Amino acid sequence: MTVPLPVGPLTPYVTPGILVNAPTGISWSTIPPGRTVTDAERTAAQLDICMRATAQADSYCNQVLRATLDTEFQSGPDFRITIQNNTGNARMILQRWPILSIASVQVSPNTFPRQWTTVPAGMYDVEHPVVGLYGTAAASAAGEGGQSILIASGFINWCLGRNGFWVKVQYVNGWPHCSLTQAANPGDTQLHVDDCTGWGAVSESLGITGVTGVVYDEGAQEVAQATTTSVVSGPGTVTLSAALTYAHAAGTLYTSMPQSIMWAVTLFGASQALTRGATATTVQAIPGGGGSTAGAKGPVDLASEAELLLDPFRRTI
């Protein structure tokens, strides 16, 4: 079993172990070039590629894909904040998605100084919860969820005219993603991770707390459903609904990230490797195929394929 590299905070969407073992045809032994390169130097170069490929995916999607705790301000009623005629509830479209949970909502007349009114818990909810993350047997591989929330009647209305209210929302969006900061053993019900953001998210609509993720470990991969976290965001511990089956080294990836995102980041990494001059192999021709070089792809081809995979996850407004 290959021991993953402890990568610390802001773990990339794929680790060097995942990148090297993916069927990309890249000869990773040529990065960085030279005959006296140590394993540590080679792993460091691979980690750099993973980080750049992660940033490339975020940039293409116009948002950070890993779970983040965000604070957003908007004025309404207007384009992003509308009032439902039949219920009087306000519908607010936030900038990032998928929204996992709402930490707080505050409303003020759009005048200075602000006079904040806190909307009580239970008087707001995510309009379209992420179905494939809560209480499932396996994490979803699809892009699901919405970017709008509902706020109960009476807090925002047309009494002050268009944009008469200023709204402050703190929420968690994206896919919980982290790596282990300490080794885990079979039977453990807690994971020490570099980022707890989103793992303990609460879906009021579904009545479920905690997100399901996958521990990516060669020969010991397993699904682990989180229930609570020691902190809302940042390094801490994640409590699981069931004990671990396998042992996992520090640096092992624990994520709810859709597999299509991880594969896209891997392709971005392979594209960067080829740009740096790495050698690559091609699959041998098969009967009916176009020859040994017909299926070969260059850096631009790999990047274009990655972008197609990421299209469902792009932020559009």
C-alpha cells in the first residue's frame, strides 16, 4: 500500500498517489527531470501539479468546489431576492452552490446605520438540498443541489420598496473535502482532519445531519458517513456514524467530491505534466482500432476533456 503524502490545509482535490495511479499514460518518473531526483523531490513536484490542477478546476467553475463557510450580502426585493405571492416567503439566490446548510440569516432596512434583525432558526431553509450527500450509502458522483434559500414571511417584503432591505447570510456551500492529519485505525469512530467544513451540515428539509464521503486509500477504500464535527470550519475531528473497517495513514483523502470532478482535476494534472515535457505512453492498437497513435492526446485535448466534465459544476450567475 502506498503511503499518501500529508498535504495539510487546503488538500488538493486529488493527491499525488491518486494522480500517479490514474490511467493517464504519463511516465511520472520523468517529473522532475534528472537522474539524481529523490522520492521526496518527485512527490513534491507531483503535489505542485495537484495544487495547480485544483486551482485550474476552481477557476474554470467560477467558484471554489470544496466546502467553504461564506458570508454574503444582498439587497432586495429585486432580481436575487423575490417575494412569493401566495406565502409571503422570500426566495434568495446566493452566489455559490450547492448550499449544504445555513448558519445564520440577518435582515436590516437598507439604511445606515444598519439595524439588524436575526431570523430565528427554523424560519429559513435550503430550497433544494443536495440529495446525494446526506444519509446515503455512498457519496454522489453527480452535480446536485441548488443555490437558493427560503426565508419565512414577515422579514422581507415590499413595504420599503425595491431594494429596501439588506440581507446577510452565512452558509456552507460546496463538497466537504479534507485529508487525515493523524493515522486512523480499524474501529475508530473519529477522524482527525485538516478541514471540518461541511461534514456536519444539517438539512432541515431532509431532517438529516452529516455528509457521506469516501476514504480514498489503495486497497482499503471505504464509505464513511459523518455526523458531527468538533469545529464548524478548519482543522478538527469528524465523528462518524459507524466504525472504520480499515487503517488509514495520515494524508489519506476523505472527500465527498464527485468523482467526475476528481477525474477532471487528474486530467488537468496530466495536461500540465505533458506541458512540462513528461513522456507518455499510448495504448497499443486493438483490432478495428486506428493504430497505436490514433488515441493519443496532447495537453490541450486533456484540458478540454476536463472542462467538459466540469461543465455541470460551473457557477453561472
